[in-house]
Amino acid sequence: MKLNLKRSLFISAATLSFFAAAGFGNQQASAKSYAKVTSNRTLSMNPYDRNVTFTGSNALYTKAGTLKGAKLVASSSELQSLANSSSSQNNVRAYRIARTNRGSIYYKVVTFDGQYRGWIYGGKSDSDFYGGVSQYSTTKYTAMSNDQQTGTFKITNPGTANDGKTVTYKQPAWTQYKVGRQITDSSPYANKTFKIDQAATRTREGDLWVHISATDSANSAANGWILYSGLTKVSGSSTNSNSNSSTPTTNNAVRIVLTDPNGNTIKVLNYGNGTKGQTLGTLNGSTWSLSANDNSQITSQINTALAGTGYSLSSSSTNGTLSQDQISALAQAKYGSSVTIKTLALGQATLSVVPNGLTAEDGPVISDSAAPSFKNTGWSSFTILPFKLPAMTPGTFTASQLYKMQSSNNSDYQKLMFAMNPPIISTANDVSAINAAYLAEAKKEYLKSSVPTLHGVNGSKLSASDIASRVTGVKSPMYPQFVKEGGFLGIGQQYVLRWYHLNYTATSAASDGTLGSSTPVSVNLTASVPSNSSYDK
């Protein structure tokens, strides 16, 4: 779910130069009229903060539009149509940022359905999204009705259909890039019951999605988002006998109807035990007031009733206090009658998570803790040859050293690769041990920028299982591996230096959490090692 943009896109040109990607870093513009890319790197912001929409002011190209060889992917009018789309599949994620020697910013973007991918002008400043894109909220939280808050529900038509209302999702469908279903088959949960704890609408469709949690923790694997229209309320499940806000259930209580700013009922509660017709408070001169005990008790009950609804007596805290106007209205209310108290929408809030047992790294590569030893090739001392072969100095190399050597393709890198691929004879290096050392270090680290910040309504409670299900996209910094490629039928293969990252999956969270809390929640992760062909660079 999308929230406030972290304005930290700026990276020094010296660092960015190492990230130049194919199509940018090797541009050879022969005419002065073409721009050149001076930096190109992956955006380091949280994924949710990189959701954007097209403004229709710029077109999409295969490269930055001012580079030689840039080809049109989609015109500005076509992108405007996507921006006006009523389908969330046309949501857009920005994932790379480049700067040209003319000071222009370009973003590489992709639509969630993958149909459009390319580079678009982003203005002259990297402090925000400008030019052809602007930041975009793919969902909007909404208040839950009393029926949604108090009812118990089941999935109407359990099965495997990927239609938004049969299975559950980690986020409302197509609202986050490559974040899909929570479960692929809801048949095992056909007769299981769930409570609703969050509600949101998709910005483009305007349809209502709710987050459900199983009433039995044994079924928590199905906890996730689903279209509200895909649920059926269990008969007799309402726990609120005060659903009719027009008349109180007893003559000796004051019915307090809590509404949103537009007057829509959120919660209803009964307070007190007095004589019908008497006022709850007292009139002192021209001022109506409540006793200290009534003020405290009513405030506490209202705060409890509003917990998790997205509304409060205060717009900035779930523990709000009654205003003087609200106190006056309550004090004048008579036992056996109703009084309406309007609440305020709570602002959005975040909750941080911290991978347990792993070390945070800024990247792009793993730390210098791993530095295995490399040997020279035996050819360096062979003197009969009529030419001098490259000879590296035996020693250790950290990942950052290898990254810089490879990026610049300097003589040290060439000597290293000759030592890894000497002619005729086998390398003297223990490649398996070298690779294992780098991989072992990667398993101890995670990339700071890959850890998501959880978003939602300030004060909302998140269960440990819900937190774990929402922690996605965590990965390690890149680590080097020497792998054999090329040749024919396995003959003539040579070692090449490739870069990989581990993908982490959250298995559990240490505790429940509250959005807006300054205390992060620890999550346990398991690492998945990619195949040799799934390299980053």
C-alpha cells in the first residue's frame, strides 16, 4: 500500500557511474547534439514509494529520449490514456534513475501488467517525481462500516479462480508490482470464518477490498485481502445489538453514535445508567459540562470503539480527547435518547520491520568481511613463450574490489580473469571455496533499501502473521560468483564473474505491531539462492 515518498533519490555521480547499464553506460554519441548518461542506478526507495502514474506531458522511450538511438515506446497521448485507465493493471512502478550530462533526470518504469516498459523524462531534480511521472497512491483506506467491524464472514465461492473474490491476496490485486496471491486455493477454507480488520478501495476501479483474518489461528495462512463482494456474512454473527442508531436499547442509557466527518455511522455505544429524561451532564451558568468520571469513561469507551476503524477523536492519535463542543453535546444528552459525535479521519502511518539475525548493508554489494584468497596462474613463470603473459599479484579480493575492477575493466581485472582461465591448464584457484565465501557472507546481510515499510491507518493493529505476509521483496546485497559459461557441449567453457542477490522470504514475525509505533517488529527470513542463470549483472 502506497504512502509518503522518501525523498532520498540523490546518489553521487562517482557511485552511480558503477551502475551504468547496457544501453546507457556504453553510449557512443558521435554528434554533439546527443546527450550522454553520467549515472544510472536502481532506485533505492521502498517499493511502495515508487508507484507512479503518467502525467501525459512526456513520451516513453527505449532509452532516455535525448540519447542517440532512442526509440519511441509510447506517445504522451497514449500514456495519458493509461493514466486515465480504470484498470489497476495499468499502475506504474519506477525502478531505475539516470542522469544525463545536461542535468536531466530519467526514470525507467514498467506498467504492472508488463505491457509498457521504458525510460521517461523526470525533470531536473531527483528530490521528487517530476516531468512525465508523478507519485501515485494505488489504494485508499476507507472506514469500515459497523457491520464490517462486528460481523463474521466466510468466502462465498471457495476455489482457485484468480478473480479477486475467490482467493486472498497479499495486497489488493494489482496495487503493488509483482505482489500477488496469498493463497491459490481457498477450498480448504470453505467453511472457515474470518473477521475484517481493514478496508480499502482501489484507486482506479473504486472497488472495495477488505483484509480478513481467520477467527481460528490454525487458518491464518489464508489471511489476506479479498473483494468485499466475495464474502458472505455468517448468519447471526453481528455482535453489536446497537446497530439501529435511532433509538437506544434501554431507557436508562445515552446512545452515542460515532460518525465519520460526512455523518456516516462508524460505531454505536450505550453509556450510563440513569433516569429517563435526565441529562447526562450539568449546566453551570451557560456552560454544559460532564463530571470528571463521565468524561474519562466516555473518552475511554470511544477510543476503544474506534480502534482499527481509521477514525478517532483526534486526527493524529488513536487516544483522542473530547472537544468542548462534544462535551457540551454529551452533557445535554438525556438518558433514553441519542447523541451524535463526529470523529476525525486518522492520518496514514508506518511500521518498520527489521530482519532478525542479519546485518543491514547499504549495498550495492556485500560488505568487505568476505575476502577469499586468489592465486596466480602457473603460466606466469613459463619463460619459453616469446611473449609476456598477464600476471596478477596473489592476494585477497573483497566484493567491492571485484565490482570496481570489473566495472572499469582495468588491467587488474584482466589479469585476474586470466588467472581464472589460463590456456591449456586448469586454474590454480579453488573456485568453489571462493564462491562459498562470498555466498556465506551474503547470507548474513540484507540490503537496507529492499526492506518494506508497512503502511496503513495510524493506530491500526497488525498481527504477527499479517506482518510476515506483508514483508516481501527483501534481498541481500549483490555477491560475486565465478561461473562457467560458453563453450560447446561443455567443452571450452570459461569462468566469468557474475553478480547475484539472495531473495528472502518472511516466515514469521516476533510480535504483533501497531502502525505509527516507533518500535520496529523483528521478522525471521529464509534465503533462496538463485540459479547460475539468474544473475543481476
